[in-house]
Amino acid sequence: MEALRPEGDIHCETLWISDVHLGSIHSKAEQLLQLLKRVHCKRLYLVGDIVDVWNMKRGLFWPQTHNNVIRTILGKAKHGTRVVFVPGNHDEAFRDHVGTHYGNVEILEHAIHETRDGRRLLIVHGDEFDS
């Protein structure tokens, strides 16, 4: 990935994001939104705990910034970025929708990413290895 500059766009092939915990007061949604607005990538992997459904069961916390993150991701998907969502334990409710597409976002149990030099990487959320 190109070096992070104070201003300007960032261009990269692939970006991985995990453990955002939208729906939690502890989410760093504003910082993520600033990054998403600057980055241009061909592929975006959302690797678990993007939405904190567990936390939202205790009480709804969903400020506009959290909507803006989702809208920005959907906008990237609409304009050509391949967006793959691999649910984690905090957003495990989405595992019921594995194999479907929502707003050009693929929901997968796991993904295989191939690097430029031909290496294959397994993309999973770490909760599969708990216990």
C-alpha cells in the first residue's frame, strides 16, 4: 500500500478491515470514515465484527457516523470495488446470509485472496479458532 500521507488519496489493490464494532460506543467510526473517503482499492475485505450485534442487543447506539461508514462502503461496492464481508462472532447473525449479495457486497464464510505473486491467503475471522 502507498505510504499514508496527511492529505490526498490512497491507492491500493486490497484493503482489509476488521473489528470496527459499529453499534458500539467504542467504535472508531469517525477515523474509519476518514480513511474510507481517501482510499481507492480494487478489493475491500470486511473481516468480522464490523457491526456489533451483541452490543446492540443491550441497547441501541447508532449515530450518523455509523450510517456514513455503511453508506461509504456500499458506495464503493456500487462503483466497482469488490467488497467481501466475512462475518465474525459479534456479527454472527449475518452468517445466516452466507452466499448472498446485498448492495453488491458478498457475504462469505471465508474467502481466498490471491496476491500478485500467486500466493493464496485464507481470509477468516479469528473467532473460528476460539475455545
